[in-house]
Amino acid sequence: MNDSISSTANAGQLRGWKEIGRWFGVDERTVKRWETSRALPVHRVPGKPRAPVYAYSGELAGWMAAQGPADPSANAPPRPYTRPLFRRRWPVALVAAVIFALASGAFWLFNASRTPAPGASGDHVRRLAGNSLTALNARLEQQPRTVRLRAALAEEAAAALRELALEASAPLTVRREAAMAYRRLAIIRSANDRPSLLDRTGAREALERALALVATDETPEGKRLRATLLIDASRHAAADGAVDQAQTMLETVAGLLGATPPGDALHRDWILAASEVAQWRGDYARAIALAENKALTSASDGDADQAFQAVRARDLASEAKFYAGDVPGALAGYRSAAQAATAGAARWPNDLRWTWYAGREQWNVGSTLGELKRTGEAVTTLGHALDHWDALARADPEDESVTTYVRAVRLSYGGALRAAGQPAAAARVLGISVGETREWLARRPGSYERQRAMVVRLSALGDALAGARNLDGACAAYGEAASYIRSIDAAGKLSKLDRDAVVGTLRTNATAACPTLRV
């Protein structure tokens, strides 16, 4: 029997509790508990006292796929989360098993919609396929170089569900499931707090398809899902400069929510989105008032989602205070948010939102220190933040969410160097920033969000070059920034926030260095 055990190594055999636990990324006690509470498929050599256990990775993959939306490691003891900088090979058996489950689910679901099935078997198959996809997504999200794979799987699943939902006999539940699948796809396509492709246009397309599927669903579940989708869509619209459209969406959400209690998670998310849109409008007082709403500030810190919403609210209030001129108040808020995000990352290590926000708030703290002329502290803080994000980007070049933070932090670091009296060093850093942003814009030249990013970086580079007395280079940078401003303004996409935070400073600095330049 021992010979047979050793001969199966090529079949994906894992020997002992420690190796099984390592495969899942949890400790031995957790997998032992799963054997008794969740029927984890492990084997023992028969006829021996204290027989060693072993398992096969393919069986474990199938078991994990059948566990539903919850990540099995959720019951593991809290441990510090570190995004792996050295990629470990993802078990091929796991990906193959879950793809097989999805394909099988889609096949049976397709046929179940066309042939009579007893009882609720069709619902069962849909739940099985949906749970498999959710489990795979949660598991793969922890691994580098999987964003494109997750997006492809989510797109296939959403398209299959949509085909079924458009059948004349399809119940509303199928339409809602298809809409939720498109929402999951939208998150993978564009999110700034977890790995994503950062394809905002693709995300908006997915949300539009989702909204179309539930446009006439007047059940309470349908209205709630529509509200969720509109909140997501409002954020993308505001970031694209369509602030009026975003505001209209949120007004529609208010009607859909009706008498929803303020403590409800969806109501809290609506408040957060309303704060974001108010900030894009330049109504900073309203943005602060919304972000400091009691429904957000009194959230339970024992609930990961509520606690995360509270951190986001702190971040939004601090950002609005910054633009309203209360920079010390912004710094205090950012520091509080950074502490809460760091604690959340330790408490919920499998929830990547916390890791992202911990890094985001470190960047915010450094940038705000620079605004307060505490340049030494700013350079040090932002230097560490840039090292952090650069390392994550090298570990997973597919993750556009991370590379976005790299661009943002590099911009702030260059500005801090300039403020610290190092214009030549600042120009080198900002030159890299402009180059990487130019490459990003080239992939989607019609994106006003990316054009706006070019304006900010070119303006900063112009300031650094002017400080280094390279006026020709400075005027070229300012001139290119001004051309983007005119393009954005002509399209009606120049927000009040753009005018307050970018255009005025650009005009002042460009005029001083290049008197004939029109901004």
C-alpha cells in the first residue's frame, strides 16, 4: 500500500495534513475541521493505527468548486496578507476542474431550458454553475496573472445565462442571475480596489447589459438589483466626466430604495456614491456631509463590508476636505483611514480591498504631507509607497488596478521631490510617469479619464522642468497639457473638479514660464 501511495505522486497526490493545508493556504487544524464539518475528501491507509492521510488535488479542486460562494479559507485563523511577489504555479487540476464544472453546468442548463425538468432541477443547475464560478473567482483573485482568465470565464458565463434569460419562457429569476453575472464581469473589468483590467468602457457595457435584463422587473428583488447596478454605473459615469448622468442615476436609485432603512448595506453604498458624485461636481460641503453620515460612521467594525464602507467614507470625506482647503483635516482623516485599512488587511487577509486601501491611504498621507510643505516626510512616505506598488506591479503585470496606483504614486513622488528642491530628480521621475501614462492612453485614446491623467502628469513635468531651468521642455509639456484640456472641454467632459484642481494651476505656472502660451 505504501508503494501504491508513492507511485501516485504524478496524479497530484498530497501527503499529510500539512501538505493538504499548504495546497489551500491554511493551517492543519483548518483542513482537519473541514474533513469533519464539510466532508473534505481525504484518504487513509486502511488497517493501520494512526494511518497517514493523503488526498488528490483533483478531488480537492472539485470539492472546493462545490462549496458555493464562500471561500473555504474564510474559516482559517487570521494571518497577515502578503500578495506573493514570487509567483507560485497555480494547480492546473483546479482550473481544469472548475472549467469542467462550468461547462457541464452550462450544458445542462442549456438543455434544461428546452426540455421539461422535474421540480426545481433547473434552478439547482444554475446555482451549481454560479457557485462554481464564484468560488473560482474568489480563489483565483488571490493569484497573480489570473485577471484575464477570470474575465474570460465571467464573460462566457454571463453570455450563456443571458441567452437563457432571453428565452420567452424564462422566469425573472434567470434574468436576475444573468444580470448579476454581468455585474461580476463589470467588477473584473474595472475596479480600483482589487485586481482588474481597468477597462471602464467594458465595465459600463457589462452594466448596461445587466440593466437591460432587469429593466422591467418590478419585484422587490428586481428593484434592489437595479439600484445596485445603477450605483455601480454612476461611479463609472462620474469618472468619465458624465456627472449629470451620474446624478440622474442616483436620483433613480433613491426612488428604487424607497423606505429602505439607512442601516441597509445598499443604502450606505448609495450615500457613498452620492458623496463621490458631489465631489466631482465640486460641491465639497455636500460630499463631506454625505461621507460623514451617521449610517456610515456608526457601521459595525465586526462586519467586513460595513467596516470597509466606513473606511471608504473616511477617505471620501478627507478628499473633499483637501479640495475644500482643509488640508490638516484631510491629513488627519487619511491617517485614520490608513490605520483602519491596515488593521482590516490583517483581520480579513483574503479580502483584497483592504490591502488596496491600505496602500491607497499611505499614498494619500504622503501627498497631503507634501501639500503641507512637510517635504521630507512626504518624500520618505511616498518613496516607500512607490516601492510597494512597483513590487506588486512586477509580480502581476496583468493587474491594471495596481499599475494605476503605480502611475498615481509616481506622480506624487515626483511632485514631492520637486517641492523638496530636487527639480532634476523630479523631472526624471515625472518623465517616466508621462511615458507610462502616454502608453496607457495609446491603448484607449478616446478615454477622457486617460486624457485627464495626461494633463496632470504633463503639468507636473512642466513644473519640474521649469524649476530645472529647461524652459523649452517645460513649454512643450505645458502646451501638450493645454491641448488635452481643450479636447476634454470641447467634448463637455471638463468637470468643476478639473477646473479647481488642475486648470487654474496649469494656467498660472504655464503663463509664468511661457508668456505666449494659451491655456
